Amino acid sequence: MEKAKKMNKGVERLVDGITYIWVNVFWKSPNHLWALKVTVSIACLLIPAELIFHNSFIGTTLALGVVAMALGETDVHPVGRIKSAAIALLLFFVASSLVTIFLPHPAWFAVVLAVMSFSLILVGGIDSRLQGVTFGAMLIIVYTMLGADGNNLEWYYQPVLLTIGAFIYSLVSISLLYFRPYRLLQQQLARGFHSLAEYIDLKANLFPSDPQIQVTLRNQLAQKNIELAQQIEACKQDLYSFSGESNQEALQTVDHYYRIWFLLQAMQERAISSHEQYDLLSRQVKNIELLDGFGKLMREIASAAHLYADSLLTDQPYKHPLSLKWTISALQTMLEAEKDEPHWLTLSLLMRNLTGMEINLREEEKTIGQIDVTVFHSRKPERNTLKTLLNPAHPRFRFAVRLTLSWLLGYGIMLYLNFGKGSWILMTSLIVFQQTYSATRLRLFHRLFGTLLGVVAGVALTQLLPTVPGHILLMIGSIYLFFYWLKQNYTIAVIFITTFVMGAFDLLANEGIAVIFPRVIDTIVGGVLAYLSVRFIWPNWQYRQLPGLLLNAVVKSRRYFESIYDGTITEEAYLHNRRTAYNADNALTSAWKWMRLEPKNVRRNQDRAFNLTNLNHALLSYISALGVHKSAEDLSEKELDFCRDVSDVLRLVSEMLTRQADEAQIASYLQKANCWDEQMEVMMNDPGNRRVRLIYNIAHVSRELLLEARGIIIDR
């Protein structure tokens, strides 16, 4: 009896241990879970192929089908995932069959290759879900070429194996989604809150602000804000996939996640808001301990946001940290001691903002329960028409032309120089190719560096694991680490996909080391082809995009600003204008970021573009600060008039950027803007105008934008 009790306790401990590992390692980490799904699928195919058929080619080909499907899956809705998988399986079989049928006939294959690549890229531009499917199909084309090298196989052999591998992974993935239909939606929302937490944690380093590191910090914050905005947009697209639910219970669940999405946006507004220039604030506030307190509070809020993200992933109730209440109480006491100081008003508004973030998390059920999301029930994912994509001016059309030409050139080089593993040229071109020159250049560097490191690691590991079980272990371990790192660090991911390939070739023909040289050469050739195509075929230089992006950003920022002080604007319109303003600023900042990596001879008006980008981001940060406090109290008539004047200046900036403003208008508005300081000083003497400093910050940046835009006209 005692022995049985001990055994039961041992089993319970084992179950608890497994549960703990599952929740904290896999369930909390989407990257680990994704890697596990792929690895389990491959292991279930690769190991039986070796044990039953003693045929490494079967196992490896099945594994490549898994990889293609895993890299190509996009849709988060269970029904949508099934439809996408069905389309993918059909495309995979057709694409692979066409390769095996036409590959022995180079001239015909070149035509087929061009038609397939151009068509797949173009169709992938219709919506994001198809983009993943078509990318997987293009991988299948390359995988089939690799498998056909030196093998005399029936035309259906590889297509069947690759499709079976893809089917098995789909079965694993869809089965998990069937039991947890909102899992992928939860993961995306969790990524958003994790990005938000990282942004807040980084911004905490500005309290107190060190002038020496401020520029670096601001660049890091701009990049982190881009990532946050991208995560929020991804959430929107995922939510739209569920908007057509007819079941009332399912619709209520989706509405709940919509509200969480709005909570994320509300906290983003608070996070990116600026109440003052932080270097100026650090010089004014003598009590550095007070600013340290603000930094500590922000770090604790960031930690709480991470906990909230984890609660979404584990389906556990969110537990608000008690330490936050104590930190806020201590900081408020310190702030009250500074009440007679000139910086008190600014810091009190900042305190209210941070306290609001804490309340958003602590009372999240109450907060999100007040949001009406019924208007989103009919929303659908954004789509393009094929007619639109067939326009030569469309970026997707040009992308398709570039990649198709790159593949044809790569195939020609492969034939002319008789490269045995020349298909890797096409593989590298496909993976390295990005929409812009700068992104392609960066991806090329990561690809080359990762491949070289992977080759070194692969040589060592294939020698350490010379047996068949050793090679299988190497492949399984490598593919797990590849998928785990793919969305976090591309260079590290390339290292492990390279070791996977070397393990596969050593398993197939004991030639893991023999493929080192062709692997490196083909990677270089494919990368160079991608680089040259983006560089010289319809190059998409950022200086051409910046004027339109800047105009859009200023227009959207002005609408967001007007939504705050104009009492006739609905809450729905306010939320829409806020999101579009953030997206416009994100696009402008991204363009500037990529512009810095372009050749010097095409970086036109670089300094002015930098100034305008920074000014717009500062403008948006100050508008966000006002937006945070928009419902705290009504604006006075003087403040409203002032806001309207600022809005008129921003409208004039838009007209200047479109060459619709004349010098007389500009001179008139400049004269008015130069009187703002005096007007603001009068209003600041009124203790009732608590937000006047926030409005002044917006006005100050708007005036700077006006002067910078005037400089553009003079330069012309």
C-alpha cells in the first residue's frame, strides 16, 4: 500500500513536471511551440523512413515538404487554415510535378520556371494568407530541383512525397488549432503586449535622460515603435479573419479579443506620448531621485505588460503585481514635495499618464468591457485585385519581375557552369529577395554570414555524429533551432538550416563535407543576383517615397490632433484617426531607416528628410500626450482657438509639400506662429489650464515643421 502511494506521488510529480515544462517552455513561447510542431512532424516521418524503408531520400523529401508547409502557413482561423492548407497541397503537387516533367528539357523548363515564379509572386500579393502559400510553393520548386539532381525517378515520386510531408504537418497544426481555435490569435496579441513592454522598458532609460545616449536611445525607440505598430497591424488582420463568425458564442469570444486589441492601442498611445523634452526635463529637475522613480515605475509597468501577455498565452487570469501600487504611492509622495517647482505640472501629467497605464492593466476587464466593437463584425482582411497587381507601376508587379529575372539568370548560370547543386542559387535569391534595396542588402549579409558559420558548425557536427542516428539527431535538432530562431534572429536561423542541409546530404550520400564549397558558392551567386536585380531593375529608392510618406504622415497627424479637441468627432473616428496616424508615422520612419542603407548617390535631401521625419515623430508623440488626457477636462475657449490655429499651420504644411501654398500665405502664418509664445505665456498663468504645456509642445513642433517645409520650397 505504501509502495503504491509512493508510486502515485512519483507519477504526480512527473505529470506536474511535464505540465510545468509544457506551459512555461512551449505554451508561453510561440516560437518554441512552432519549432516543436515542425520537429515532431519531421521526426514522425524521417525516423520511420529510415527504420522501415532504409531510404534516406524518402525521409529527407518528406521533411522538406514539412518545412515548406510550415514556412508557408499564415491563416489563423481554423477554417481559413484548412482552406489555405488545401490550396497549398494542390499548388505543391502541381509545382513539383511541373518541375519533374520539364526539368530534363532546359528550354521548356526556363519558360515554365518564369511563368510559375511570376504568377506565384503576383497571386501572393492578393492577400497575406495567399502570400505564405505561394512562398511555400516556390520553395517546393527549388526542393524538387534539388531532389531531381542525379536521381532517375518517376515524375510523380517527389511530388507525392513532398505533398505527403506537407499534409502531415498540416494535420498536426490544424489538429492543435481545432482544439484551441483562438490560439494563434492569442499568440499575436501576446506578441503585441510583449513589444509594448519592451518599448516601455527601453523608454525608462530616458529617466533621467543622459544627453550622450539620448540619440542612440531615440533611434532604438523608433525601431521598437515600428515593431510595435507592425504587431498591432498583424493583430488587426488576424481579428478580421474571425469577424464573419455567425455563432453568437464565438462572436462574443472574438469581441473579447477585439477589446484586448483596443487596450493594446490605448496603452501604445500612453507609451509613445511625450510630455516634455526629456533632456530639458533632466536639466530642470534637481531631484534626480524623482526621475529615477519614474524610470522604475515604467520598468515595473513593462514587467506587468509582459505578465499580461503571458496570461493570454496560458489562459490564466492576469495577476496584477502588488509592487506597482507601492511604487506609485511612493512616487506620488515624492512628487507632492515638488509642487512649488516649475516642472511639477509636466511631471504630474506624466504621472497621470503612467497611473492610467497601471489602471488599464489592473482593471483590464472593466476597461475593455466599455469598448463597443460591434462595428467590426463585418470587417474582412484587406485584399488586392489581380487587375491592380498587373499594373507595371505596382511594387508587387516589379517585385515579381525582379525575382523572375533573377531566377532565370540563376538557372542559366547553373546550366552554363554545370553547377551540380545550382538550385541553391535560386533558393538564396528567393530568401534574400525583399521589396527594397536596403532590406535585400541586410538580408544578404545575414544570409552569407549565417551560411559561413553554419558550414563550420556543420563540418564539426557531421564529424562528431558520423552514424545514421547521429545524422538524424543533427537534422532534428537543427530544424528545431532553425524555426525557434527564425522570427527572432535570421542570422542564427541560417546557421541551423545550413547544418540541417549538411546533415541531410551526409545522410543521403555521405557527402556532407563535399557540398560545402558548392553551398557557399551558390549562396554567394544567388545573393549577388538578388542584389543586382534590386539595385538596377526598377530600383525603389526611398527618396522617391519620402515626399508622399511625409505628406501622408502630416495629414494623418493633423486629423488625429483635430479628433482630440473637436467635440463633434465620434470615439470610433478618434480611434481610427489615431491608428492611421501611427501607421503613417511608422511608414515614414521605416523609409528613413532603409534610406540610410542605400548608396550615397541616391540619398537625396538626406538631412532634411531626417529632420522632417524626427519632427513628425515628435509631433505625434506630443499629440499622443494630449490624447491621453483628452477626457480629463474640457479645453477652454482660448485653448480651442489655439488648437485651431495650430491645425491651420499643419494644413499649410501639407499644402506646401504639394506645392499648393504661396509665399504670402507662408509669411502670414509664420507671423502668427511667432506670436504663439506670448499667447502661451498668458494661458500658462491660468492654473486651470493644466494641459496648455502639452498644446504648446504641439505648436512648437508644428512651427518647426513649417520652417522646414519652407526650406524645401526655397531649395526648389
